Amino acid sequence: MLGVLNFPDIGNEIFSVSLFGLEFALRWYALAYIAGLLIGWRIVVAAMRRPALWPEGRAPMRPEQVDELLTWIILGVILGGRLGFVLFYQPGHYLANPLEIPMVWQGGMAFHGGLAGVCIALVLFARRHGVPLLSAADALALATPVGLFFGRIANFINAELWGRPSDLPWAVVFPGYLAQDCPGWDMMPCARHPSQLYEAGLEGLLLGLVLVWLVRARGALRRPGAVAGVFFLGYGLARIFVELFREADPQFITPDNPLGHVVHLGGAGLSMGQLLSLPMVGLGLVFLLLSRRRA
């Protein structure tokens, strides 16, 4: 094929070392989690050190409280992300093999599950420390897009979660049998939408810039719930859009359902990612309504 891109040979490991007969490796996906959490933590700390950004010129947390919150968030991301993947994407497999549920090193994390875990952790933390919940949610929403950006870049480097077959000039030939298994696609090798990069650009870069602009130019943090509302709404809409180009998970694809829809509406349907993103759109609208009423 002419006009498509070959997948860059990066490798999913940054480096590895052998100690006492055991192999330890730092992978891009792990680095994405670490970088996203650390940079997000610093963003929240920086926001707490600028009380003028917040209602009545008072930050909702002390900077040292953010350090403790980070621990809660890490637990929420890992536990929620793993359980979300188990429940949303492969419940049958893990019901038959429950001992594999804790094996996160084998892969399998769901963003919507991780988000739910973070929300639960934030509610518990806020109640324990008497922190205003909406303002705390705004702070985390401001810091989240950077983690989404790194995570989607890591998905691309790992050659996973690729898009549907395409002959566009920027389509990428991903390696592996599954990526080259394109029923009904005549042109070989099979190139696909780099949907991971679409998500990195929309959910990470663009959404992050919009939130920063709202905070700096519009004083959005002074209206509790506004930043969180824009984040939920923006992510939900971006994910629903990108799912139009993303290959569905193989367990949802059948000969009668080649697009992997989990909900069918006449001749159309919704993927699992779209179905899970619809409540985020609704939640974003609720947060924005709350922020307007409080204002």
C-alpha cells in the first residue's frame, strides 16, 4: 500500500536489568502511569498554592494534604482500573479464573473503572478530612488530562487498542497477527487508524488546554464543579467520537456484529466505550448545572 505509515520499532521496554536470576523491566506503560501521577500531583499542589484561584481566595486543601490524597488516588486508579476491566470487558474469563484478577502485570486496565475508583477515593478522602468535594474534584480534573495523554501514547507504543482498518495517509501498519486480521479488507498489509493518538490529542492535549484556559482566563475554579463538569463532558464526547474509529475488543466482535456493538439501536449501535462514556456526559452536565446554581 502507498501512503500509509509503518509502525515505529520502539519496543515496549525502556530498559531491563537482571538481579539474582530475576528480570526487572521498566515498560512505557508503567512510566506513563508514574509520569501522569507525579505531574498531576504537582499540578494540584501548584493550584493549592495559589489561593486567588479558589472561591473566597481560599484553597480547598493544604499542599501537604495533596501528598496524602495521592496515595488514595493511586489505590483508586489501580483497583478501579483492574476491576473495571474485569467487570466490563472479560467477566466470563475472570469468573472462571478468579486467581488471575490480581495479575495486573499481564495487562488489562479500564479507564472508566479507574475513574470510578478515583471518584470513590476522593469522596472518602474529602469526608475524612472535611475537604469541599466539588473543589477537590475540580483540582483532580485539572490534573487528569496529562495522565490520559501519556497513557494513550503508551498504548500506541505498545501497539494495542488500535483503530479500524483505513487507507488514510496517516493510517499505521501495526505489527502482530491480530492487527493484520482484517476480514473483508482487500489491501494488505492492513493499515489502521492510530486511534490511540486521536485519544491522546483529544482527551489529553486538547481537553487539558481547554481546562487550563478556563482556569487562567475565566476563573473557573472559583465556581466549584465547573472544571470537573467540563472534564467529564469533554472526555465523554471525545471518547464517543474516537470510538467510531477504534477497533472494538475482540470478545464483542462476531460475524453478525463486526463492529463489536454491545447495544444495538436499529441499524446502528454503541460500543462498550461509548456506552460507558454516556454517563460521563450526563455527569458533566450535572456538575455544570451545580456550578451555575452555586454561583
